[in-house]
Amino acid sequence: MSTELVVLRNYDNQLMNRRELQVIFRNVSGNIKKKEAIETISKANKLDSKTIVPIEIKCNKGSTDVSGFFHIYKSEESAKEILPKYRSMRILEKAERKKIFDEAKAQKLKEKQQTSEKGKPKK
């Protein structure tokens, strides 16, 4: 599916070391996903899709156009430094996200069990 992309604003934010891109996707209301939007922007600008982070994708009432706001970082590492963790988690698939959450819960439970065992008096 070919998506028509119209760039409204392309701002180079020197302070945050990123580009901020405001775009409109024509005639795709309800049919575009975050991954597809990222791929469309990466193909149009010849960029790595891992450096593009969607901030806002919304559709207006009565319109078939979707507006989007994206941050484009110089590298994946700089994006991880600046962005909160939940922003990078939103890009992942549900199965990957659930796996990461489950691993984090297991790690916390393990740490909690170790700290409770240290606090018990020896017999």
C-alpha cells in the first residue's frame, strides 16, 4: 500500500539532538499502524527506522487524513538516552512488550525474595 506523505514541518532541534517532523498521511484514516507510518517516513527520508520515534498519530473527525508527529534521532543510542522507557516500549509488538514486562517482574520478585531471606535471623 502506497501512502501519500505530506510534510508540514521539519524542524532541526539542536538542543535535543533530533529532528522533529510533523506530517500528514493522506486517505489512510483507520488503516495505518505505527510500524507502517515509521516505514513510510524512513523510506521517504532514507533513514533507519530504529531512529524514528512516533510521538503522536491522530485522526481528525470528518477527515480521511491522519496527522503525525515524529522525532528522528541521530542514532538509536541517543534516542534511548533522551526518551523515557515507555516511548520505546510503545513501538514494540504486544508479545515482545509482554515478554519484557514478565522478565522485569521476575527479576523484581527474585530481588525481593533475596532481600527477605537476608533479613531473617539465623537459627
